[in-house]
Amino acid sequence: MAQQPSEVDSLDSATGAVLKASPAIPNISQALSDGVTDKRLAVLRGVARTGSISEAARQVGVSYKSAWQAIETLSHLAGIALVEKVVGGAGGGGARLTTAGADFLQASAQWQTLQQAWFKQLGHQPLRLSGAALAGSKGLSLGMQTSMRNQWAVTIERCERNASRARIDCRLSDGQKIWAQITPESQRLLGLVPGLSVVAMCKASAVSIRFKDGTADNCLRGQVRGFDGIDNATHTGAVSVSISSDVCLLGYWFGDDRVEIGDWVAVDVDPMALVIGREMSVI
């Protein structure tokens, strides 16, 4: 069995390019726009405080491997090394932020300040999630436009995990339930636990709509609200369905009959295509 590398060795072998000096111009905005950046930033702050990746991992509550992967990801997104090794000393070496890494943390704090000011201007609390966006639901804005037509607020009820996958069971505001299958690493990085308010997202292609009850256990019930530019849907036509007072999903019609506005339908959501997101916050 290969010997576990020391912290300093790991900085060379496991994250090689991350910790080598680079003349590239930092792309801070790209790194800060990533969906799980909050946990990764916590690792980076831990390195700044402790001078050790292993100690930063312990304080954040992730594995050492997850910690250096977080640093590697942020460095690749930023396009410049954020952490460098420290050789020697009483502790046998460790890690510290590069100048770019320190600037990166400062930029993240400024970004959070701007984000909080924006939410206050809109009359929302910084960590409050409500409704969803492009398909017609209310309140939530992710600060960007994406091809993810469905975005809505849910509360996590239960988390189950094995070595290769995690199941995240969520509840909508009207009591209907839905679940997502993600990786255990994503669950750890996002800090997903029961009781947490998060955002569920999926493309319209992940939503199947029909008259009969869905065949999957990820089935919601709703009322047809409209169509994409046509009076009623034909096979595989795009249909907008009101699930509750603040959630409206867009999907594709797979029934044999024509459907009209006001019809009650079953809405199947592919759990492997369901994305879970959290609002960024300073930890």
C-alpha cells in the first residue's frame, strides 16, 4: 500500500500546478461564481489562520483530500496559485496563502458585502430563499441567467449516503416531496443537512408531464398553467405547470392526449438531473 504523503509532499504531488507560481492574471470573479465556493473559501481561510491544510480541513470538517481538492479547484478557477508550501520550521513545514490568495479572500469578503447590500435593497434577508425564477415562480434570483429553467426553494428533510452517492430528500412549501441524487463529496462541500433551506434546480428536459400518476417516486402534482407559444400541447410539447402558489415548473408533455390549461397532471423529475444549491455566505 502506498504511503500517505506528508502535507508538504502532497502540496507538490497532489496539487502540483496549483501551488506553483503562475504569471496568469487572476480570474477572481470566475472562482467566486462557483456554486460550492463558500465551503472552499472556508478551507482557504483555515489555511490563512493555521498555516496548515490538515488543520484547516479539521476545523472546516472535511477530509484532508477534500481540503486540497478545494484549494486546487479555486486555484484553477482563479487561474493562479492561491496557496504555496512552506518548507522547514519547527512544525516541519506547512502552507500559506500567496499574495493572490490573500487578495482572493479580500475579494470574497467584498463580494459578500455587495451581495448582502443587494438583498437588503430588494427587501430580502441575505440567506432567505423563496420561490423560483425563469419558469414563473416568485422571488429567487441567482444573479445570472442560465439554461436551468426550473429553480425553486425546498427544505431538506433527510440525507442518506453510501460510498458512491447521496440521496437528499426535500420538501416543497406545500408539503410535496422530491429528492435528488448527488455525490457524497457534493453533500459535504455544500454542508447539506436536514432542516436546511436550499434551491432545487433542473432543466426542462428533466421534467416529464402526463395525465397518469408518474411511474417514478419523484412525482409531483400540479395544474397546467400554459404552453410555450401554442394553445395546447402535442406530444413532447413544452408545458408550464403550477405546483404550488410559489412554484411553477416547465417540462415536456408525454401523454397520448392533448392537454389544456387548468388540467391536473403528474410531474416526474429525474433525481439524477436535480441540482441542489445554496446561497453563498461567509463562514
